[in-house]
Amino acid sequence: MKESDKIISTAKELFFRYGIKSISMDDLSKELGMSKKTIYQYVENKEDLVRQTINDHIAKSTSQINDIYENKSFNAIDLLVEVAKINHSILRKMNPSAVFDLKKYYKNCWTIIENHHDEFITAYIKQNLELGISEGLYRSGLNVDIITKMYVSQLEQITNNVLFPPDLFNIADVYVEFIKYHVLGISTEKGVKYFTKIIKDDD
């Protein structure tokens, strides 16, 4: 692994585990067994490190989702569930303070995530809705543009610490309920039966 990749990978692991604010460049240096001088050859400062970590995470997540959507054997609900499994796995490992730190101390970096939601997530959810309607899994009368915007808006609320205080709600559990709410709310009887079977099989 290249030094730059190792730095980003390790920083991401530390941020997810402990939050962003609590991890210093000294902490990263010790974890890597690498001097800060070497680290600063690849990042300008901590904010640049956070930015690169987010961009790397988004790039890898986008690639995973694209790979899933290339599987022509999946129907719309399969696609949504497979993506949800990836996101759920990530959220289970994430310290809630990581999101709080991003929103409060690294607003420009949080904007990167918001832009990703507005562009990529919007596009793939719209595609998923159109596919599901064509397959008879989602209701034909849905307003795709409105439902897409509602999905993205609700997705962002999952990380709202006021609405879902971390000491009362697990972000991964909130995400699972959100996916269920979304799918069951848009599905035909055929879609509900299929989704219910998937959930039962995964238990």
C-alpha cells in the first residue's frame, strides 16, 4: 500500500472509531509509526486530511454502489437492500461524534457529503424508483422527483443528533428503520411481499 493510501486509510479508521476532533496529527503519527513530517508531505493540515478522507470514502462507496447496479439479476428492491447492507455495515462501526464533529468543526467537508447526496444519491434513487415502477414492485402513481427529494432529505436527518440523540438511538438502527419505511411506503403488494421475504430470510 502506498504511503498516501495508508495515511488516509488509517485516518479514516481512527475518525470512525473515535470521532474526528479527538484525533490529533500526533495520534495519527503514532498509529502509523510514521513521522508527522512524512504525513505532511501528503496533507497540508488536519482539515485537508479530513477532506481527503471523505473524498476517498465517497469514491469507494460510489464504486461499490455502481458495481451493485451493474448486476442485472437484481431487481429494484434487491439493489436498494444491497446498498443498504453496505451502509449499515459502515454505520455500525461509526462513532456518532464523527458526524457531529464534521458538521460543527469541518463545515466545508460536510458540504462535500451534502453535495454527494444532492448529486449521486439523488441520481441512483431516482433510477431505482423508475426501475421498481417498471418491474411492478413500486406503485405506478408515484411522483419520482418528489419521492427522490424526500428520500435524500430524510437520509440527512438520520445524522441529526437533536432528532436522534446518540445516547438514545443507534444510527445504524435508525438507518434500517428508514429503509423499511421507504420501501414499504412506495411498494405495491408484490413489492411488499418480496421485501418482507428478504427481511425474513436475512434474520
